[in-house]
Amino acid sequence: MKNNFTFLAVFSVALLGWIVACNEKEEPTPEPEQLTATDFVAQLRAPIGFTLDPKGQLWLTEAGTGKNDASVVMITPQGVKTTVATGFPSVIANGAIEGMSHPLYQDGKLYVLHGVSGTLYILDVASFKAGDAAQNLTNLKKEDLGTFVKSLKLTDPLNSNPYDLTFGPDGNLYIADAGANAIFKRDKTAGTLSLFAKLPDAATKVEAVPTGIVFDGTRFLVTTLSGFPFAAGNAKLYQIATDGTVSEYKNGFTTLSHLALSKNNKPIAIQLAEFGAGFQPMTGKVVNEDGKVLLSGLMMPTDIERSGNREFYVLSYALGTIQKLSY
């Protein structure tokens, strides 16, 4: 009798555990059909890009005011802003503040691109916390990217603007250069650069201008702005195999400025603006891979990052704000 009771008790516990596990099984996350925006942070100085760490902290690049006052800042999930480093070169050119590009966080280090100077900065932020003093710019590790890029003579006139970056499955860093219209691989051990992929022109005599790159577990996805005159429908979404083979994934977009991956690894992209007599105010959008508009009325968004199963952050370069998007 005792043995039978023990067997039934064990069986009941196992059955209960199986039922609980089944009930706790994560429900599939649907793709967004529409996004709702709420304000998160304001009064940023021409923000360009941001990256999330495992604590939910945002590490963000600010172009500043064009007086060599570009910065890297950290923003807590509660919206508290702390300057991590400042004094990066920034200039006013073509009516815009230029200098900083996108950052990327991994394992306590922040990889920051500076497009105008063609430089990669590497900051150790493993112990950095809100309220800490800013790091000294002269002590930051930096690497020259622009000299190598220009040596390949991929454009005429020569141009380089390292703009966005991601890690690949091999642990190497992959850098989208908006000036050279190419993707470069930085070796994780030696730090050396090599050409990974060259993007085709958007149209006759219109450059591609890559603006965002992510790896979805199988391939790289790259957004393009397209060059002047920024015609509607010229921007494309490319896919690049791990061997560097480039193919067109989706087309018909307008001035794509960045992208993120949904919970299901589907690309969610942002449109910078429509172009007429300059970039038109409040014509930025969030779109899915098929061009469906998920949110409109944005003012020059330049980055989007997923922060939860159904949540994203999007920033406005022109307004100096970050909004939370949810569905």
C-alpha cells in the first residue's frame, strides 16, 4: 500500500508540473499592425542613435550643437540622463549638425562610430552608473576606419561615413558605411578591416547610402536612405548572406534611416522624411517589411530599438526626443 501511495504522489506531482509548464508556455507574439507612441525623454541635443543594455539602459549619441560638443549619454529606464563622454568633434554642414553616428553595446563595452572623422571609439562602461563623472575623451580607445575605407576607392569622389554597426555570428563587427555604400568587417581579434559587401546604386547615378544594419540569426538586413534627390520609392531593404552575397529583399521605400527586429525577427524600419524643398516636417514613419505604415507623423527619426516583446524606442533627431512605441 505504501509503495502504491508513493507512486501516486510522485505521479501527481509530475502531472501538476507538466500542466503548469504547459500553461506557462509563452504565447506567440503577433507582428504589430499599428503602434501607439508615448513621450519618454525630451531635450536631447540632436540625438543620432542609441543602443540598449541588459539593464534596460539606453546609451545614446548626441551630435550636439556643431561646436565640437557631441556627446555620449546614458539614460536609465526612469529617464535619468548622465553624460558618459563629451567633446567629440561636431560641425554644421549642409544645414545639419554632423559628426556622431550610431553606438552599440556589448559586454560592458560601448562601440561608437564617429562618421565625419571615420573613427571607431570604444568605451569601457561596465561599471558606469547614473550620476558618474564623464570619461575623459583623450583616454578613450579609438581606431581609424576612414583611411582604409578611402584606400579602396569605392566612390568618386572618395567618401566615407561609418554610420551603423552590428555583431555577426562570428563575433566580428560589421559596419555600414553611408559614404562608401558598403559594409566592412572588423576582425574581433586583430581589429583589422576588410570589405564585406558593396551595395548597388539605388538608381542611375543615385547612391544607396546604407543607414542601418542588423543580423537576424541567418542573414544581415540593411536599410538604405538613397541619395539626392531622395525620390519616393528609391530606398530599399537588402539582405546579405554570411558570405557577403548581396540581394534585394524588399523595395519601394522612401528614405529609410534605420531598422530593428521584431520579437519574430521581422524588420521594422523607419522613414526619415519625404523630400520636396528639403525634408518635409512630420513625414517620418514606422513601417514593416511590406511597407505597411505602423505609425506616421514622426519628425526625422534616425533610430529605432526594440525594448520588449511589444515595445520599441524611437528617437527624433530634429526634436531631440525619445518616444516609447507599443502595441
